[in-house]
Amino acid sequence: MTKQGKLTAAEWTPDSPGPCSPLDESAHPLPAVTSTQNTDAGGSVLKAAGKRVTVMVVDDHAALRAGLRSLIDSDPGLRVVVEASSGEAAYAQYRALGPDTVVMDLSMEGFGGIEAIRRIRSLDPKAAILVYTVHNSQILLERALEAGALGFVTKGSSIDTLLQAIRKTANGEPFVSPDMLPALLDRHRPARGVAFNQLTQREFQVFKLLSEGHTLPECANILNLSSKTVSNHFTQIRAKLGVASPAEMARIAIRQGLIEP
């Protein structure tokens, strides 16, 4: 809380992520650099004089990655050291380079941003991950924080907000863009409408993949699960949400702002 007693964009604690399984490659690294990260006794990132915070940009649109790299590199305290176009690539590149912070989109091919957050945080519990997404969905905010994201900024936010969020998360400080603060406050209120809070993190991942048009075997392959396990998740999803088919799931997901129409 601030001295005035008002909630700021940095006053919440993400939940711990789940287990991780190794994957993959297909990223587009910039020239390799040596990590400049050091931590104090409390785990905060400290920079030696002249050193810049190292950043990985994760988005499936090459033009957006290029724009973000140019924007971030224009800040004298920040430097993009690697890009990735998928969750799988982000996980692999984090293992290889260990950047100070990760700017992560959510909607990508493969297992997507939320699963990438979960796996990276399982690999490195102190990983600083900032979600940067077009979606202003309370549900996605909740799921990203549960997976281990330290920050959440919508793509409609100002440039200054994004750069501030990167610096804050690199220093281990939570950050949510101002437009998402009402959703943040609503997290602990009784659920209304579709009961997504009844879904486990894995069930939600299966729900989202099915809503995007993936088949059950494709979901199993993307999430590295058995077909039987995915089918069991599908059964639980239908029972908990009261839906009968992936088509119904897609309609719900569109209404809730989880996927594009």
C-alpha cells in the first residue's frame, strides 16, 4: 500500500508455477551476450555501472518483435538480447541465455505464453516475466499470474508504461498496467458468469487450445501429454462449464476475450 492507502500497480504476489518439461528451439537470437544480472540479499536485480537490463522479446509477429526491440533498445538502461516466436522457443532461449526479464505475448502457436511462463518459472523460480498482450481479459490476467508472471501490460498502454514495467519486473517488482487494475481488484470477488475459476491450470490450457481449433490429439502433442489425459481434461471441462463441444468453448472464449473472433 502507498502512504495514502491506495492500491498501486505493484501490490500483489503471483502464485507459484507448476512443474516443467523440456522443449525446444526455433528462436531468433541476437548476438550473444554475457548475462549482467546480479542480486542483492533480497533477490533484487542489481546492475553494475554502465550495464543494461537484458530482455527477451517473445511474440509470434516478426514486425512487432522488431518494433519492440527498437523501442526497448532506445532506453539506455535496457537491451534486447534475444527474440522468440513461440512458447517453446522462449523456454529454450531462456535456458540458454537467462535474460534479466522476459516480455511475453500470450497468443502464439504451440503451447502459448501461459505454458511458457509456467515452464520458465519452474526452471527458474526468480524469472521476471512481463506479459504484453492485446487481451485485457481478467481471466487471462488471473491465469498469467497463477502461472508465475510478475507483470501484465496491455498493448494499448503507453510506451512509458511498458518501459516502466520492464524496469520494475527486472528489479523483481510486480507491475500491472493501469487499465488492468480493476480486473486485478476483482480477482478475489465471487465469480460471475462462466466458472473458469473451477478449471485447473491444465484444464484451462486444454480449453484454450480446443477453443482455438486444435483437436484433442494436437492438444496432447502441444502439451506433451497422453491422449487419455487430454480426454480426461476435456471431460472435466465439459462438466465444469456445462458445454458439450469445442465449438461451444470457442463461442465462450470469444465472448470472454480469450481468443480473437
